[in-house]
Amino acid sequence: MTDLRPLTPIEARVLGTLMEKARTVPDTYPLSLNLVVTGCNQKTSRDPVMNVSDAQAQEALDELRRLSLVIESQGGRVTKYEHNLQRRLGVPEQSAVLLGLLMLRGPQTAAELRLNAERWYRFADISSVEGFLNELAERTEDKGGPLARLLPRAPGEREARWVQLLCGPVTIESIAAGAHPTSAGGTFDSQSERIARLEAELAALSATVARLCAELGVSPDGPTGAPAHATTAR
């Protein structure tokens, strides 16, 4: 990661979006500018929710291309873009997945990351997630320095959360103070942010339940024909 400057929030959102779509919708990847903007402004699986314009996304793509984090290709009449994070940073697939999720969803616990990674990469357990996070946090200076950090547990929280460092140093105080302003005029929607997080968590849980039921050969709705509430005869 030699000479890689801190990314702006919009650059991180664009890069994270490319990383997500490469894994979740490979048939439409690489992405056109329009699809990049649509992905950046999703109301789900994004924290915070942003409103990125075409001009802002294009500027971010151009900057990421200069940093060798994005590759531009010509597909017919439309220019398309793909990420180059793994080769640029020299990290494995699992570490790239975690960095992408942290860029798109903000600080998360190891358990949240494992759940949110379901469509990107299926980690065996939380210990596996923690192993790759620790590797990112312990990255040596000759390789570019740490790419992630475990924040101290905040008051009222049960578990400590991880953050990515591609956008520069992060502290729990800066997060509490809302020190993640958008660059180039992007806007955040705090209420939509909360709703988006809840919707994303519900969707991820539903997907996990459906997968487990399929593996067990049972219906997610439970056995049919049984009364909803059994009563005890007196």
C-alpha cells in the first residue's frame, strides 16, 4: 500500500460498491457509472446512507483509478469500472471482503461482519473472521501499515467494533462526534441509515434461516396443519 493516501468517504463508498457487486451480481460486473451511482445510494446495506451524484462518483472513480484501486475498461459504448483492491493492497479474498463491508457499513463487530458477509463470502465461524481482522490490524509498515483497527468497547455496547483505516485513523471519539463528513457535497440521512441497517440485518437473518432450513429439509414456516397455540385440556 505504498504511497496510498487516505480515501474520502465517497471514494470508499464507490470502491466498496464495486467490491460488493463483483461478488453479489457478477453478471452485471464491471459496472457502468450509472450502476456505480445506484449502488452507492442504496438504502439498504449502507451505513451511512449517502446521496452521491454522477459527477461525484465520476470524480471518485478517476481518483481511485489514479491510485490503482480501480481499473477502467471499454465495453461497447459505455465505460465500465472494476476494483483492483486485492492486487493493489496484496490481501487475500477474505480480508478484502471484510474491508469492503467496513467501507459500506461502517464499524461492526466480528459477529456482525460474519453475518453481513453471507452473500460475499461464507466464513466458517467468528474466529475465522477475527483471524483475518487481526492480520489486517497487525499489517507491518513495510507492507503499508494496518488496514483495520479494533476500537475500545463503547459505553453500553456488549462487544467492541472494528473499523477500516483506508480513510485514515479512526477513534471512538471521532465516531461519537460524527467525524465522517461527506466529501464533495455528499449528504447523509441519519434516519434512513438506521432503517437501512435494520432492513439489512433482517434480510441477512432471513437468508441464513432459509439456508439452514434448506439444509435440514424443513419449511421456514414450520410444520403445516398444527395449531398456532396448543391448549391444555382441563
